[in-house]
Amino acid sequence: MLKGKIIVAGIGPGSQEDITPAVLEAIKTSDVIVGYKYYFQFIEGISKPGAICIDTGMRKEKDRAEEAFKYAEEGKTVCVISSGDAGIYGMTPLVYEMKKEKNSDIEVIALPGISAFQKAAALLGAPIGHDFCVISMSDLMTSWETIEKRIKAAAMADFVTAIYNPKSKGRYWQLHRLIELFLEERDPQTPVGYVRQAGREDQEIVITTLSELDIEKIDMFTIVIIGNSQSHTFGNQIITPRGYYREGRDANVGLGQSIMIKSFKTIESELKNKEIPLGHKWALLHAIHTTADFDMENILHVDKDAVETLNKSFLSGKTKQIITDVTMAASGIRKGAIERLGIEAKCYLHDERVAELAQQHDITRTQAGIRLAVEEHPDALYVFGNAPTALMELCKLIRLGKAHPAGIIASPVGFVNVKESKHMIKPFKEIPKLIVEGRKGGSNLAATLVNSILSFEDAEQLRPGRNV
């Protein structure tokens, strides 16, 4: 007896224009069409005259597969239809499993279709331009424990993630839990798009963010796509870059800068509190990157808008000098940045007048250097990475009305008068300050905090900037 065959075909998300030519031909030439009854409206008028149409209700997948094999055994060509791509949450796996179980010699042919997530992605722009995964929220055949593990893995691995079966009348809380898990790993402003009834008459397209997604608007006919850390919006589109433009744009960045960018993103992902003001976060990322010390999250104090205010002061040309207590702090400030902004970074410690002034007044050389600096640049940004006595000297001169610093970075390190010197500057509320509390500090830390101010215009991309 002549054997028939089974063609398992994906008919796309819902419009005939999204059905592939191969699938159209299969439907036109098959003797029998088997599928969920809701899908037949999308292939109306395509099947050949006299074709047998077998439509069943929801959750009758095994029955449909059995019917397909029955007619194929009779020598007929059977087309089993699934929406989207039949191999993605569709009939193809089941038909192959049944073929194996029956030890059948019926030929099975799988024809791909346009999946709902592909259609949704195209309508949203280009959200799946890089590595992505697809997760179904349906727990009918997969335990929620397993689904949650997959959600956590996708969030941690920075995959663009498409969500199938996001919500139903019975499953109302699972999508809320997914958003909770993603917010543990992703920025709340991560772009999210969803498309309801993709490719159909009542199609609806919405672009929002991870924190603003209204799950009450989501149902079983909706595909949700969550962007990754590189995804961004452009007009009414979501774009996840593949990297082609970045290759050219960052060609002059170099390996070191690339490592720095990755380090910043790693640090940000490990912060206990990601919801801090951007200026504070930018300074904190620099501090942790320099020290590899996450205790900075507890001890770095940044006055409200201090980084933003000082950056504007440099960009506008209002502040032209940076004064450091020791030469090592000055040497750590990025030369490209100060040249670009026309800023002078200066340390008076080796000025020929310092030794005589220190001996004459019985003070330290760093104190003497600050006295000289205040005489010439009373309104500079003052930076301390080593000497608490120098910071205490500045406090004295501010109280005498001789110094009017644009800002202060207080990061002296040590065991004598270190904590006290930092407490002494706190009463000057009108002066923007960045303070490393306690005994910790150092010239390298002081310098990197200056660099965070100079490069703050790059903070929106959370990227360490030009060379700055």
C-alpha cells in the first residue's frame, strides 16, 4: 500500500502575507489539513478543493498527531499546521516523537514559518539584534521551578528575552515574578516592547521600560521582548546593536578602554544599591574600579549634585585649576581630559617657596603648599589623596575667608588626623564635596574621583569616556 507523508508547517503569526511560499504550496497540495480550529481562519481559501480539514480544540495536540498518522497510513499527504513556526512550541516535536513511538516509516517533513517573536521583533524595530532566548511562561508541561531557573539564567546572562504565553486568566502572577527577577539584574530603564495579536487585524504595539511595564495589558495573545544592557530606543523602535558601528566608532578606544568598559558594567551589576543618583554612581564606579573595594559603596560620600555641578563648572570654563596635595594625585588625572577642557592640574609641594614657608611657620610642606595655592587660586577644585594636614589647612583658610574652593575631594589616607580632617570639611554645605569616609583613601583614589567629574558627560551610557 502506498504510504503518504506528513508535512508539519508553520503558518506564521496570523496574516497570509507572512506565510512562506513553501508552506503555501504544502497547504495547496495536501489531501488533508490538520490543526487547531482557530488557525483555519488564517489559511481560508488556500487549500485545494475537496481537501479534508480536521480541526480540534485546545490541548488536543496528540489527537491531531494521531489523525495525521492515520491519514498518512492511508496514502494521503497530510499537512499539520501550527501558528508561527511549528518547531517552536508547535506540533513538529510531537509529530517526530509519535513517529519514534510508533516506529513509523511515514515520511515527516518540517517546514519553518515566521515565529510570533520574529514578527513582534520586526514590528518593534530590531530588539533581537544580538544573542537572545525565548522562554514560555506556560507551566502546563514544565514546572514553575524550572521556568524560574531559566528566567534567572537569561537575566544574568544579559540575553534579549522573548516571552511566550506571558499571562492567562489562571496564570496572573508569573509575569510579575519574571519582572522582579529581571530587575535584580537589569537597569529599570531597560527597553521592553510587547505586541498583541502580531500580524492580525487588532494588532497592538507598545514600547515601555522594565520598571514601567503594565502587566495588566498583557494576555496570551501577547509577545513580550525584553532588551539587554545595550538595547536602546530610537523614536518608536527598540534597537539592540550587533556591534558593527561600535567596531568603527571604538577603533581608537583600544583594548585597555574596552576592558574598563566591561569592568564598569560588572561593577554596576554587583552594586547593592543601583538606585542612586547618576553622578554619585559614576563616581562610585570609578572608585571601585580603581580600588577593587566594594566597601566604597558604604564609605564614599557624594554631596547632592556635586559631580554634576563640578562638571558644569569645568565645561563652562568657570573653574580652570585643580590643586592637589601631592604630585601623585596630580599625575593620576587624565591628561587628555584636562587638555581638552583647558584645565591646569597643579601641585605646589615642590614649589621652591614651600620649604621656606614650612620652616618659617612650623607647618608641614603640604600645608605650606596649600597656603601658596590658595593665594594664587582660591577658587580651584582642591583634591587631597595623602595629607590630612593639608586638608585641615584648607578648612582653616576657608573659615578665614581666604579660600573659596569650587569643590573639594577629600581622600587622605592613614591613621593620624585622617578621619578628623574629613569631618572638618562637612560643615561647608555650600561647597560640593566628595569624601571617602574613615581611614581609607589615597592619591590614586583622589585622582579617579577627579576623572569621574571630568568625564561625567559619558555617564548616560555608563561608559568611561573618551580618552580622556
